[in-house]
Amino acid sequence: MIDTVRTIAALRDRVAERRQAGARIGFVPTMGALHEGHLSLVAAALAQCDAVVVSIFVNPTQFGPGEDFEAYPRDESADLEKLEQAGAQLVYLPAVDEMYPENATTVVNVSGITEGLCGGARPTHFQGVTTVVTKLLMQVLPDAAFFGEKDYQQLQTIRRMVRDLDIPVEIIGVPTVREADGLALSSRNLYLSADERREALSLPATLQAVAAKLRQAQGEPAAAHLDWGRAQLLQGGFDSVDYLELRDAETLAVLEGWEGQPARLLAAARIGKTRLIDNIAIG
């Protein structure tokens, strides 16, 4: 059976045992409902570390009013089985009151890079993410932590936070895992009806089409191509588009056009009751 712990004290004891044995510790934070995207993070951690810790915690502070905290998919037994098969050695499953003591008031805010994109549509989201990730990193104290590039703004925010706070951990981004038809894997894909699942394919297809237009129009303004992409998403079945933007790959500063530098094309759109995000590299 895979080793599981539910308290900070037990977690630190298990990690200390492995560290004393000379292990390099890798860490993969998740909210459960695991799919191949999460397991790719575990595989990347196993390739670079001797011992891998995975956390499963549906973090209430990163959900805003009216969002899907209560409905968020949870299947602990299935998640543990997948992690055991994937080769993770230790799983941390804290309760809410273990992560957030009564009357806790400390939060972590990262300004600038969290503004706009998902931060515009979900104004309290990143404070919840940066606070819980800081706590998890201080509880596990890993040598390296692994995050998916699908949540690209989150990845860059965590990199900035770790740099600014001098947290001694290497943050490693892992490429997005996609279905055979191109849809990025997400726990929220479970919410999609069959028709919505089919229509959702317009998201990766539109990103690829807009990226091709931007490459062909290198050095020219991007606005018309981005407007075209938003219209394509609506025509493809999405009910609304939160954003489709071209940003600098490191700072996430808005780019007026692509001039050959590392950049990301990022999108979020809503279909039915589901909000999907995706992004691809340009350059």
C-alpha cells in the first residue's frame, strides 16, 4: 500500500526519514480527481528525484463565491490507486482544519503577474493559490516541485513567489497533456456533456490557428488576430470568452504583437457551466 499521511507532523516525519537516507525530494501538489496530466507531473518528478510526495487537497480559499468548490470532483480511493501505480511514495491528504488553523489570518499575495487573465475573472483565486502553495512548500520542504503548464499564469506566479520569498525549492513546469483530439486534460472536463465536449475542441484549434496567424504576421499588431480568435470560439460553441491574449512568456506582460520573443497565447472560455483554460507557446 502507498504511504499516506493526514497531518503536518506525520508528513514531516516521513519526509525527514527519506531525506536522512539521502533522497532528493520531489513534490506534486494536486486537488485530486487525478488524470494523466497529474500523472505526467509524478512521472517528471520520479525522473528527477528519488522520492515523490503528492498532496491531495481541494483548497477552499482559491474558489470564489458561486464557484464549484462543493461540486469539485473527489475520489480519494481512485486517486490513491492511480498514484500507487504511478510510483509515488507518499501522499499527503490534509483536512481543511489541518491546513488552516482556526482564526488564521495570514495570506500571500503576488501582485502584478496575477492581474488580468484568470486573475481578472477570479479576483480572489490567486491569493488562495499562493497562500496554500506557500504552506505546502513549507510543510513538505521539497527540493523540487512540479506544476503543469496548462495553468500557465499559476506556474509563473508560483515561480515569482518562490523567487521573491527566497523559498529554497526549484519550480519545474511540465508540458500540458492533451487528449488524442487536442483537448487539454482537466478535472473540469468531467462536467462537459457529450455535445459540449465536442464543441470544446474549438479551444485548442483556435489557439493553434491564431498562433499561426501571429507567426505569419511577425512584427505586426496582434489585435485583429485575437479578435478573430474570440469570434471563432463563440462560433465554435462557447457561450463567452473571458480572454484570449498574447503575453510575454516570463512576465506575462501584454504584447501588442509577436516579434520573435518567447510568448504565450492564453485563453479562457465558458461552455455550459464549465470554464476551460488553455495556452500554447509562440516562439
